[in-house]
Amino acid sequence: MNSDAWKAEIPSLEEHFAQFGRRLPARMKKQLDELKARLGV
């Protein structure tokens, strides 16, 4: 896994997820949070 590439992608993912607001499934938010934790972001 190229962690630098994933770190660079985080802001884009957050922006995309923000479009859904409260409609975003909690599991997807949790997965993003877990990814950020694994990457140390």
C-alpha cells in the first residue's frame, strides 16, 4: 500500500463524503476515520 498516496487522497475523500452530510452511512464515516488512524493523519 502506498501510504503517501492514500494520505494525499484523504482531503478529497472528506470533501466527497461531506456532500452527503447526515445521509452518509455511519459505517463509511467510521471506515474513513479508521483509515486516517492507520495512516497517522
